[in-house]
Amino acid sequence: MIKAISDRVFIRLEPDKEKTSGGIILADDYHRSRTVGWVESVGNAVTSVKQGDKVLFHIFDDLPSCDEDVVVVRESSILGVFENEQTK
């Protein structure tokens, strides 16, 4: 695992959904941008989130990563932290 530095946050994306909440099965080629995930690592300058938090982040601010299910964002790109939800 890589340790984040400075104001960076590594987020493991929530898995793609295969069905909607109403039970409709989504086509294999349906891919919307994923903007929810769990914090895996935080840099030493990050104060608003911690490892294990479930967060919502701004999709256009993600930086390249070595894993397609992990994104790297700056702390300022995190829009909110879900309450009462920790790493599953």
C-alpha cells in the first residue's frame, strides 16, 4: 500500500452497481462516474478525514493512480463525510 503525503487522500471507490435501487438491471456498458468511496490513506496535512471514513468527492479533481479502483484527491476535493458509516 502507498502512504499519501501532504494534502492528498487515497480513496477506494465504492463498487459499481449492477442494479438500481428499484431492481432494474444495468447494462454492462453503463458506467457513470463513481464519486463515493472509503479513505485508505491520508497525508500528514489532512485534518478533515481519517482512514476508514466513507466520503463523497468531486469527480473532476481525481489524480492518476496505479489502481483503477483507487483515486487520489486533494483534501479540498472532498465534499462530505457520511455519518455513521465506516469501512465495510
